[in-house]
Amino acid sequence: MTRKSEILFAILFFLSGAGIVSLLLLWRALLSAQTVVLFASLACPVLFLVASVVIFYRPRVAYGVGLAAAVLALGWLAWTEIAQSPWINSWILLNASDKYDTPAIPIGVVKISTTVLVLIGGFSMVFRLLPAGWVLRGRPVCDRTWPAIVLTALVMATWFVWGARPYREPIIVDGADPTLRILHVEKRGVRFHETSIGTWRDGRFWTSRDDRRLLQYQFQKDFAGGYMTLGIEQDVKALVQALNAETWSTQPPKALRSWNAEGWYVVSGERLGSLTFTTENGTAPPPDLVRVFGELDGLTPAPTQQRVTRDICLGFCYDPAAGLGFTAANQRCTYLQSGYTCR
């Protein structure tokens, strides 16, 4: 092993251990875990530190210690990830909006970065411990680094797909459901203009607007609210009664995929399911729906609140359900006989 390789592995071991220590400091709740789990979390940084020093004197011993530390660390990282699923995971922590003053995003960044380092280190140690006689294309397999990077990328991609979809924020909400939610989406290329309106039984209503685009991590939502006039409130009740006679889909509404498209999405608090009217499926919204939407939109005052919304999928996970206001983890995930299901 060259001196350069020794230094690189020493840095990799040190950063892996530092990442775990940082995660424990940021997420103090992890320190109250079960004794075995807590022991694993505290032992990992020590083993990584030992490996980062021994690598300069006994490389193969350092490989073994580093591999043991990586296996222990990955078990601990996986346990902390699965223990709070589906309500919280590292990827949806990165969706936390600025409405909630929590260290969610730093925790997610540190955990994901630490996992990448540990995976690269663990896979690299496995290859370094292979017999020197194993040769691939004229070079010993134990001297190759790219397989570890490829395997790490595959694991991270699988973890991302598992954790990031469907869109949700790391929050739990509890309260009365609106009697009616309407979302109007206009898609032009990679840009979306969205207006969402909701109403309550006490006559209140809210409106949110945003202009977002794909490949954009965060965007701004403008919120406003007020009280409906008596006439509009009666129109809303009549619209809900009329819509309840329609055939509602039990599946979450799908995002628009065409280059230019328009969609209307409706959810009634009085029943499960949703109604979808889009140019993609060739269905037009009922005239009364458009009229009531326009009446409520006309009542909307100037925005009273602005909030930064984030999507770690860069816009590809944020769907009509999220646009309708279903962003909390307990709104997207339910418990069935087969276990928790998120959609």
C-alpha cells in the first residue's frame, strides 16, 4: 500500500467516526436507545479511530478493524432508520419546511453523508482483504476501489427510492379535516403553477400558491386565508353534495407528465378518495367546481404567510396529494393488516 492510500483510508476512517459522533450530538434522542444499540453507536467511533492510526503500521489489521467498525456502524445506522419508519427517515428529513424550527435537515445531511463514507469504507475493506492472487484484467482485485464506489451507489439509490417516496415532511398533524380541498395545476414544460384552496365548516378558507419547477430543491409557498361570505359558503356546500354523487378514486392523484397540461384535483372531507380532471385523461372539471374555485380565489386577501417548501426528489416526488395539503407523514402513511403503507 502506498503512503497516499494510507492517508486516504485514515481520513476515511476518521470522517466515518466523526460523522457518527456528530449524529449523536445532533440527535440526542439516540443516546436514550437500548443498551446494546447505544454500545454499538459509541464503539464505532473508537474502532474507526483505531483503524485510522493502525493503517500506517499494520494495514491488514487496520482493514479488519475498519471492516468490523463498518459492519457495526451500518447495523446501528440501519436500526435508527427503520425504528422510526415510516414517520421519519433521513431522506424526508431533508423535506422539512422552514415552518418548524428543528435540526431535521442537518441530521439528515450528516446521516446520509456518514452512511456513504461507511459504505465506501466497508466495501473497500472487503476487497482489500481478498487474496492478492485474485486478479481481474491484469490487476489484483484487492487494489481496486471502483467496485466499492459502484456498490455504494447501488445501496444509496435503493435507500433513496425506499425513503423519499411518496412525498412527505417529517411531521405529524392532528386536527379537523377541511370540508373541501381543490387544487388547480398548470404545467408548462418543467414549470408548475399551483393554487390550492380549502374550506372548513366554520366558514374559514385558506389559499396557497406556488410556482415551482423540476430540478428545484426548494420553492416558496404563499398562504392567505379568511372567511367566506354566506352566499359562497352555501355554494361550497352545494358543490360538496354534487361531487359526492360522483365516482371517487381511492388511488392517490397522479402528477401531470405531459409537456403542457392542466389538472383539477378535489378531495372532500366527507368521504375518502379524490376526483381528478386533467387534459391528459381528457376530462374537464364541472362548471360549478370552476365557478366556486373562482369565487373563493376572488375573496383571497394578500398573502399573510410565506413558507419555504423542499423536495429532496427535486420536484419529482411532490405530487397533487402534497399540493392539496397532504404532506404530514401520518397523512401519507396508514396502518393496514399487512403493515404500514405509504401512498
